[in-house]
Amino acid sequence: MAEINVENLKVVYRGVILALQGVSMRAGTGEAIALLGPNGAGKSTLVRAMAGLLPQYDGRVLDGKIVINGQEANHLPALKVAELGLTAILEGRPIFRYLTVTENLRAAAHKLSPQRQKEITDEIFTRFPRIYERRFEQGGYLSGGEQQMLLLGMALLTEPKILVVDEPSLGLSPKLTEEVMRVLDELRRDKGLTLVLVEQNARAAFSIVERVYVMEQGRVVFEGTAQEAQADADVMEFYLGGA
Ligand code: ATP
């Protein structure tokens, strides 16, 4: 089982900024969904809340529920959420810039036995040949696309069941964006992962998800299949900037 349910979630920053005003969404086992919407809609806040990574002094869940595989996860810290099988790749490509690719991977694998660590690292190097080629390079010297692949590799080393990826296409060329989407789709199919993709690039997301939630100003303003979203002129024009 690998499902996540969010029910009427309200998150407040600094006691006054209501970043999520009652958001509900779900992703079932093996399903791929996208959270779409403009800057500031609350997508990253939702990702952080799911992952147990709201900024400690700034942000808190005011109301509502996050349920991961039937277990309430509202107030769990990130490590506990990870134990439930949810791994989030946050916005901004948070790798260790002064560590090599191999060291970054090793840092992500701390919970695994040496044997399992080797198996998954071999798999990563097969899936991402470019990461293998650059394995002795420092993370900071990788291109944006390579950093995104490295982050996916690091995520695989946590053996996720639910993978949440925040804005993987940010700053990437259309060709690399397509490549990242293809890899995410492959991972979901091969491993039966549940994928929650957060994107401002709606067109890229439509290529690999079944359902979408469109957010604006802390609310879900549209929920439906990728086809329904694309057929809805208002959604496309007003919320997705003519994607
Ligand atoms: P982006 O794509 O720019 O990340 P987003 O849809 O992910 O946009 P959030 O980053 O979740 O949106 O931001 C939602 C709202 O919460 C915005 O109004 C933002 O200014 C506010 N916000 C986010 N983080 C904080 C914080 N640490 N303190 C105060 N306000 C915050």
C-alpha cells in the first residue's frame, strides 16, 4: 500500500499567513498525480507539510489531516514520514555541492545494508549513465539536469513507496524536462511507486500523470483528469497561463 490522503489541510506561517486554506487531495497506490498552479499557490507548502518539513518556527498545521497508508502523519517529523515510505525531493535541488556524486549517494543511503546500498547504487548508475560518468565530480559542478537525476538517485536510496517531487523541470531546457518526465514515469511503472509531481510546467506534467489538482491562493480550484484539465479553457487560461 502506498497512498496519501490530505483532508482539509490548513497551514499558517508566522501565525498570520494562511498559505493553505483547506486543501484536500489524494493519490492512490501506483497512481501519478500533479499539483499545478502559479507561484505562491501553496504547492511547496503542501509538499513540506506532507514530508514533515514545514519550517520549524515559521510554519504549522492549523487544521486538517495528512494520512499516509492509513496512518495519521500530521505531526510526524521528517524521519518518521520517511519510514512510512514517503520521500520528498524539495524545490531548488538540495544536493551537497562540495561532496562528489558518489558521496551524495552514500549520504542518502545511511539506512541501508552495504549489500542493498550496492544493489541500488548499481541500479542508479544503470538508469542514469550520466551520473555514473560524473561519479567523482562535486555535486555543485553538475548541470541542472544532472543534479535532478542525482536527486532522483538519492531518493531511490531511501526505497520510497510514495515519491513527491517539487518542480523538477525548474530551469531545465524543454529537452531535459522531457527526459526527467520520462525517467519519473519509468520509475513509477517499474517500481509501482505513487508519484506526486508538483509543477508550474503543466504541459510537462500532463504527459505523465492521470489526475491533476490546480491550486491558487492556498485552495484547490480544479480537480480532474489530465484530459479534463486540458479541455477546460478557464483552467488552461487563468490558472495555467495558456499551457
Ligand atoms: P513556488 O512555486 O513559488 O514555490 P508555491 O505554490 O510552492 O510557489 P508556496 O511556496 O507554498 O507556494 O507559498 C505559499 C504562500 O506562503 C506564499 O504566499 C508565500 O509567500 C508564503 N510563504 C511560504 N513560505 C513562507 C515562510 N517561511 N514564511 C512566511 N510565508 C511563507
